Amino acid sequence: MQKPWVTVPATPDNQIEGREFSLPTVKLGLRVFLGVVTVLFTLLVISYFGRMAYPDWRALPEPWLLWLNTGLLIASSVAFQVALVAARRGRLVSLRDGVLTGGFFAFFFLVGQFRVWQQLAALGFFAEANPANAFFYVITGLHALHLLGGMVAWGRTIAKLWRGTQLAQMRLSVELCTVYWHFLLLIWLALFGLLIFT
């Protein structure tokens, strides 16, 4: 008639045998989110290749502005890497400059993407006209939406900088932004290659 759940003392799952989960919750959350986003874009690319096989597929012209936008996103990612290195070395001014520059380039990447959409629409390449057009707008729009979400995290990091948050506390925010920007750059390079070379 013993009740083992009453006689055995309860222990939290993360402290069994004195060990704790060493990864901060926000890092784990970011990794899970990046995994979901990777699956989303992978499915989109598979659908893209599958839809290309149909005879009504007519490729869009290659807007030169996409090359400039790609350069802006690379510069943004490099600036965030500079900020991360500065955070690890305790250089607050370089950290601030890197974060500001990275956000600046990312903002102009989004502006450039909007200009590409405007140019294509002005030339008559509307989403409903052709499946290739629709895929272009969906792919670039989803990527821009994810970058816009990153800009929210960037804004929170900037707010911490202006409030004078300690450098040790800034490291995690800068690291998360840097990882996210590098991820979005890799996704964009894969998507850009897909759009340009197919």
C-alpha cells in the first residue's frame, strides 16, 4: 500500500546527479527557431524545383539590384561579427559601432528588396502572371520578413546599449544577433543562387 511518489523525494529534471543544462534558454530557443526556419526554406526550395518542371514556368529577368542587396547583407553580417569579437574582448566602442553598422546595412538590404519588388511590378512581373514570379515574391518576402524580425532584436540590443547595460550582459544579445544574421546570410546566399542560376 505504499505510494512511491510520496516516499521518494522529487528532484527537478535539470538537477539530476547535480548536473545542469549549460545552454541558456534564449540560445536553445534560437537554435530551435533556426531549425524550424531551415525546414521551412528547405520545403520551399523543394517546391520551387518541383514547380519548375511544368511548361508554364517562365524565369524572371535578373535584377542587378539583387547583387547590391547581397553585398549589403554580407556587410551587415561582417559588422555583427566585428561587434561579437569586440564584445568578447571588452571593447564597448567597437561593439557599439559594429551593431549600429550591421543594423544600418540590414535596413538598406530591406529597402533594396522593396525596390526590386517595385521594379519588377513596374515591368509587369506580377505574382499572379507566372508561377516563377510568385515563387520569387514568396521566397524574397519570407526572407525579408525574417530579417525584419531580426531588426526587432537589433532594436532591443541598441536600447540596451543606450541604457548603459554592462558589457558582460551585452555579450549574449550581440552573440544572438550575430548568429541570426549569419544564418540569414547563408539562407539568402542559397536562395539567391537558386533564383539567379535556375
